[in-house]
Amino acid sequence: MTNHMVSTIRSRAPKADRVFISVPATKGAPRRDLTYGDALAASSRMARALVARGVVPGDRVAVQVEKSPEAIILYLACLRAGAVYLPLNTAYTLAELEYFLGDAEPRVVVAAPERAAEIEPLASRLGVAFTETLGVDGQSGTLLELASLCEPAFEDVPRGADDLAAILYTSGTTGRSKGAMLSHGNLASNALTLAEAWRFTPDDVLLHALPIFHTHGLFVATNVTLMAGSSMIFLPRFEPDEIMRLMPAATVLMGVPTFYVRLLQHPELGRETTRGMRLFVSGSAPLLAETHAAWAERTGYAILERYGMTETNMNASNPYDGERVAGTVGPPLPGVEIRVTDPDTGAPLAQGEIGMVEIRGPNVFKGYWRMPEKTSAEFRLDGFFISGDLGMIDPRGYLHIVGRGKDLVITGGYNVYPKEVETEIDAIPGVAESAVIGVAHPDFGEGVTAIVIRKPGAQVDERTILSALEGRLARYKLPKRVLFAEALPRNTMGKVQKNLLRDENKDLYARTKAG
């Protein structure tokens, strides 16, 4: 038996001298290019280093390091050694790490050098055998020191399609974070499907400005690049000036909606500066129709929006060839089945009806780590995964996501889907964006509540919003209150954290009645 994910990558790899990762020069360091041959040799040594630390197939390797080519090498080394890669958000505090390390019980923790002194005692107390470090300069860290002492050849550990390749913890906005178990087959199938659907070739150069502890930056951007034998320009973070400077050397940009909103504010963005690009992809959070239209007007390109989640990687995508419809995430990807069901009964709903989005395919995860009851509750008997997202399928077969199930507002016994109200509010002049939530209400159960961000200089107020919505929405859908804020709270990937908005405003109607 071969190593499923690694052998799939090898079968599609370009010549050894093809650049895999390029790190642009900075004031403090020259440009660094890592070829596919370099990646193979470096991951061999690093895989040997993991084995030297006692890592055996199935062992977890927890990684909380800053973005660097060596972090990608570590990911490949884990695959090759048969380990289970566990990336952790670099913003997680020591208290948060305690839960993840205690739950996953990794054999090795790899930390940024500057955090080793605080993480090592915690890891040791939780029974982690080794704490190693990995810097961002290609030279620092105990893991690289250990790898440098290892032989440059390594025989990939056999792993089948069903064997675990990674565990990614969900964001945990409600309750405990859950570890989504992703197999070699999950990762390989999805990356191959995306590479073909988005027409990736060895000639492509991806501008990579995403974090790599998340599905988007690691399993979409990086794995698709590997499956196509393409190249990446590797940036530590998103900076509009740097993106614009490097765009002439690239062909593809993958980002979250915030990337495109900020680039639209850049004076140099236009058809001339983007003419060498082939594709702009957006995901991880909904893209406003206004952003989609503004981007097309400025650049001549329609952003390709797609839909995925931690548990499934990518499920649907607007077409590469064909109409990319703003506000939709396109039809299901080849090999992926999507249906919309009644949230209470699980019965399939007719086209155009809003319900629970359910997914089945080779991309769907194996279940939640050490949570068999939760796993069982999230799957139908016929194998469909209950996503928790509410959506509907239009006559084209395109999927529309209207919100999370937990974000559904039930007011006076009626269901209100936040996305419908947000779309109407966002179309009002002077509104930049909005978020609609349900807040406990003494008379209606929940009161529809809108939090609105004004465009700079706009004078729009609560009365303006409510007047504009009159006649456009049924009365039960109208917000009981419209509040204004400077910005919406978002997580690392740009998703609005509605749980924080609900917490912040939980006493809104109680206060109103008391007053």
C-alpha cells in the first residue's frame, strides 16, 4: 500500500526544479525560492525528525507556528510519516491551547520559538512527549536543527484513503470546539476536483495571503497548488500594497471577502493592473453582491465564490466557464451531492424552498474526534452530513446560503432568515453592510434586530432603514430595532461572529420594556 495523499501529489508533481513556494524579498531578508525538489528533500528530513521523536502512524502532531514555507514542509512531513496534522490558530491563548492539547493528546507540539517557554510546561503537564519549535526564517527552531541531522531520504509510510491525515477544530462559537477528522481520501479527492474545476495548471502562480491553520489556506490553496504542480507566492499576511505590487507575477488570488473590499479601495486596482490574472476566488464568508459588481466593473473579472466548511472542505462552486451569480455559491462540485431538507424531519424540500443543507461525497469528513454521539447526530442514515447551514437551490441548480441554522430568528412563531433581511438592508443607500440577529423579546420570543455599518459620511439612521424596508418585507420580518456600529466582529477568516452580537445585545428588549 502506498501513502494515499502523498502518492497522489507525487503522481502530479512537476520537474524537481519547478518553484513551489516563493517568499518575496523584504528589507531584512532576500527572496527565497523553494522548489518541488527542495520540498521533497526537506520534508524527508523533517519526517525522519518526527519519527526520531517517536511519532508513529496515527499520532497527532499539534502545530501553532507563524506562516512560513517550513510550516508547509512540516505538513507534508506529517503526511509522509503517517501522522495526523493538527494546525492551531496562532491567536489561541494558553488557556485555549490547554483544551486542544488535552483533547487531541498529540505526541509532539511544534510552537513558535517565542512561545516555547510558556507552551512547553503546559504540554508536559498534559502528557505531550516533546515540544519542538519552528521559526519563519528557514533556519531557526529545534525541529529544523533535528531535521538537519537526519538523512535526506525517507520512505513514505503506507496510508490508505480512509486513514486520518488531519484534525481541524471547528471555531467553537457555541459549545466545545469539535475536532473534524479528515482522511487522506478527503483531502486528495477535494484538491483534485478543485484543480480541475478551476482549471489549474503548472503555469499558474497563486498569490497566497491566507493563514495556513484553516481549511482555506491549507487544504484549498496549498493542496490545489500541489495537485496542479503550480507555484505560490507566499505572503505572511494580507497587505493591499503588497498584493498589488506582486499581482503582475501571479495568475490566481484566493481570498476572503475582506480582501476584495480592501483592494477595491486601492487606487491602483484596475483592468491594466489585473490583466495578467486568470482567476479571483472568494470564500469563508459571504461576498456582498455590491462587492461582486464593483469588482467586475473595476477589473473586468467576476469573482468566483464557492462554499465549504471545516468538515467537508469544498462542496459547491460557481463555474469557471459559465455565469458566476452574485449571492450564490454555484452548483455542487463534481462527485458531491447537496440537498435541502426540512430541519425538523429531514424530508427533502422542493427546489426554491429554504431548509437545511446536507452534503454527501468523498470530501465529507469521517466524524468528530472522540465524539461518537455528536458524529452520529450529524449524519443521516444514508450518509448525508447535516451542515448546520440553511439554504435553497434555485432553478439553475445554484445553491444559496441564507445563514446558519443557529442564526435563524423565530419571532412570534414565524421563521426569519437573516440573509433575506440583510440583503434588503445592504441595498439601502448609505449602508456598507449589516448583520441581522435574534434577541430575546418578552412578547415575540425573539426580536429581529439589525446591526448596521454606515458608509463613510452617510447620515442614514434607524428611521431611514425602517422606512426603506416598509413594503419590501413582510411585517414580521422587519427589525424591531436597528443599531449602528463602527464594524462587525469577525473571526480570522472574516466570518461575522453573530454570537458576540447576540451576547452584546441580549438585554436590549428587556431594557426597553423596563424603561
